[in-house]
Amino acid sequence: GVKRFVTMSNGDFVEPLNLFKQELEKLAKLQRKLARQKKGSRNSRKTKRKIARLHRYIVDSRRDFLHKTSTKIAKNHSIVYVEDLKVSNMSASAGGTKESPGKNVRQKSGLNRSILDQGWYSFFQMLSYKLERGGGKLIKVDPRNTSRTCPRCGFVSAENRKSQATFACIGCGYRSNADEVGAINILRAGRVRLACGTSGAVRPLSAGTQRDLLQH
């Protein structure tokens, strides 16, 4: 996610690096400086090198973070279930087209930057080959309703997701962190897919399965 880079079904999570966001002000300052300088001058070439170094630092630091996080998870788990996220669709242009202009462009642009800053696609690739190298596997499941389904009673509603961080079931009153709820539902859907070869759709849980998942 954006608020939490990784959330596990047992409640453990990894904070995002958000390096591009951290360095955005410095990068913007250098770009403004370059715009004021004479094109092709020695000072402009010097500023371009600083911008290039900053971009390399962001890329290298993000790659290091992704490698360390994926290695830790792969070492401690043989099977990992994740949402089958369509990153390219999620980070599509906020402006839309002339025929169909975008809405809330500023907010969507900020979200797009945050999504791309996480490096989810590269993370999934790293995690997949590291798991396979150790004899494990990465299983992707349909993300529909994973954050809207109550892991206690199975009730599905958009109103269960009170905010980005809070889940509160309007059916049984179960409350938890929304990302943790999503992780529990992803685990359950992934186990269904692994066992039955289905699409991994979220279904209501039996009482015994609920206890098992909440303990893990």
C-alpha cells in the first residue's frame, strides 16, 4: 500500500520508504535552478549532473529497500499471497483525455507519484524469484472486496471501510486496521486458490477458519 508498504496477516507491517517524496523538494529546487541557467553553459551542465545523481540515488536506494524487504519475507515464508494489482492502471494519467478529462487531477497525480514511488511491480518480481529459488511460490489473488469483507462474519460492504486506515464492520461490529483486514482476506483467498484452483474470491468464513486466520 501507500501508507504501509507491506502488511502481513499477523499484523506485522513494513513502513514505506517514500524516497522520491522525501527528495521532491530538493529535485524541484534543482530543476528551477536549471531553468534559470543558460542552456549549454558550464553551470547548467553542473546542475544537470546533480539532478542525475539525485535520480540515481533515489533509484538505488529504492532498489536496496525492495531487495532487503523481499529477501526477509522470502526467507521466513515458503508461500506468499499478494493482491494481483494492476499497477499500470492504478497509476494511469490523472488528466484523462480531451474527450474524457480527469477528475480531482491534483489529488490523483499525487497518488500516482506515491504508487510509482513504492516500486510494487519490481517488489513482486523480486519476491517471486526469491521464493522460487527457495522452493516456494508467490500466488496472486483477485483484490476485489479484500478490504470490504469482514474476516469475522463475512459481510461485504463498501461502508465497512470507514477510512484508509480503519475497518469497522456494519454487520457484526468487528474493528481493525483496514490493511490488516485486507491481508487476512488475501491469505484466505490465496489458500482457496491454492487448494481448489479457483479464482480466490473472498467468501464467508466458518468459525474454525476465522480463529485459524486470526491466529496466523
